[in-house]
Amino acid sequence: MKIIIAPDSFKESLSALEAADAIERGFQSVFPAADYRKLPMADGGEGTVQSLVDATNGWIKEQVVTGPLGEPVKAFFGMMGDGKTAVIEMAAASGLHLVPVERRNPLVTTTKGTGELMAAALDAGAEHLMIGIGGSATNDGGAGVIQALGGRLLNKSGREIGPGGGALSQLASLDISELDPRLENVKLEVACDVDNPLTGPKGAAAVFGPQKGATENMVVTLDQNLAHFADVAEKALGTTSREIKGAGAAGGLGWSLLAFLDADLKRGIDIVLEAVDFEDAVQDADLVITGEGRIDSQTIYGKTPIGVAKAAKSYDVPVIGIAGSVSRDSDAVYQHGIDALFSIVPGAVPLEDAFEHAAEYMERTARDIAASIKLAKTMFLI
């Protein structure tokens, strides 16, 4: 029996690999001779670097970069086991969590650190960049990234404009002649699970600006500035991409990666599934086990368990979902490839207890699931 174990992380308690290890221990106590294949998963957000590094025997490299407020921060990127694929979470360098609530202001926050992480990955030999762009503190249209990679954004006096979405109003011209030449031969995939355009009522500023500290007046200014940036860039580049789905992701970073670097924007879970060769692994599997911290009606919108389940169902492989919490509205997942759901929590326990003993509860639940399967095989001669 071949079993694929492909969970996401359980936030604040277990990494994806730790969850997979616990599931494997539980199943091995019942089916010791089974063939287990652990594929730690993620959906492009927090934990993606760790999951892909764990799944491919890669490594993580720390890097000091420019934070969203222009101050140095310790960030990181991962190199997958092939030594050629770098995985970057832009939130590590330009994330909202790096900005205290009282200092949140997308007029001044920059994506420069994310560009510096990309450059560091190229220095490490990366030929393929995978970038998750969720959780940003920024609304600069990716201007900081382009500047960090060698592009020049100039005002009427021919000087570099400052950082942040507010400074974009000063932009008069672009000079990308010194953009890092290594980017021409790099495959760039961007994990993007929103479909917002760059500007307008559904754009980066209007939809995401307020959560980053933007007032109503700031939203108007930021939207106008992003439109201006796009006008100048599209004239210089001869391309139009502001209306493409996902262009407004991460304060417009999605757009700049499209326009300047010809990136491919994809669902995060699809990028991860491809990166770990999930399709090859699942073709001859007998069972897939996936999961995440909470499974509810929102899980069907691009979350790891559904991405895994859909891929498994293309080969008619049954799928079991395990979660810390299974909500009352979780039935929606049954229409998207998951055959059975289990919660690992043994009754009403304090949240702290659930976090502290998550591995133990996971292993016990996995053991019970395996025992039930064995019992069914015995009773019905499966």
C-alpha cells in the first residue's frame, strides 16, 4: 500500500513536515510495511519556503535586507534540493508584520527588500525563482523591487525617486538598461491567489490599502500613483498588463513582476504541487492524506487540502483530510475531492493545550484512521 502524506503546516503548532511525520508514525503503528511518501505542502503563503525546503532536502539562507520602513531586517529565502530553485516569501522582507500598527503607512513602505532577496538568490546560483507575494505591507507597485534589481525610477531632474507608493507621483521616466541581466534567463513564478487588477475600485489600493494603514485620502492618492507608474512603465516597455488578474496583488507587486520581468502568476498551491512532483508521486498511490490547521468552507478557495485533493482525484485516489479544527460548514470540501474529514482535537481542550500537544493528537488520530481502514479491510474483505 502506497500512502502519500501531504499536509500544510498547522499554524503556531506544527510545520508541514512535523505534521507529516506525526501522521506517518500513527499509520506505521498499524501498517508498518506500507510505502510512505511525505510531501510537506503549502499554498504560497507563510510556510512555503520551509515546506519546499523540507520536501526537497534543501536549505534556508538568512539575509539582511531593507525592511518595509527602510530599516534593516533579517529575512530569508530557501534553496530547494536541486540547488537551482529559490523560494521566496516576500513577507519575510516586506511583510505587514514587520511594521508596528502605529507606523503603517503605504505611502512610505517599500518592496526593496524583496528585490534584494531575489538578487541574493541569484547570487546563490538560482535559475528558477518562486515567489509568494502574500502578506505585504506595501503599495508601491513593486517599484522597490525594480530599483533593488538595478532599474532606475527617475524624477524630472533625473534623480531616483524615493521609496513608497507616495513617491510614485514624482516618476517621470524609467531606465532599465542596468536591470540585472541574469533575470533574462531566469524562470520566475509568482504565487498569487487574488485576481485584483492594479487600479480602480477592485485594485491594490482600494481593496488592500486600508489593512496596510491607508486612510480614504491615501487610497485615492495611491491609486492615482499606481496608474501613473503604469502609464510611464507601459510607455517605456511597450506592454500593457495592469488589467491582468493578480496585477494588484501585494500592492501592485504582481503587476511589476509581470510588466518588467515577464513572470508567470499562478495559484500558490499549483506551484507547490508542481515543485514537489506531486503528480508523479500520486499516480500509483492507494491513499492521500492532507490537512491544515482549520478546514472550513473557505478551504475550497485555493487552500492546500483542496489543491492536493483535486490533483489526487485526477487519478481516482481517495483523500482524507485532517485538521486541528473542522468547522460546521466544512461539508463544502466533500464536493472538491476530499472523501473524509477528521479533527485531531480530543474534545473541548484549551487552545494552548491543542498547540502544545498537536503532534501527539495528530499521531493518535492518524493511528485511529489507519485502524479503521484495517478493520474495514477485515470486515469487508477489501
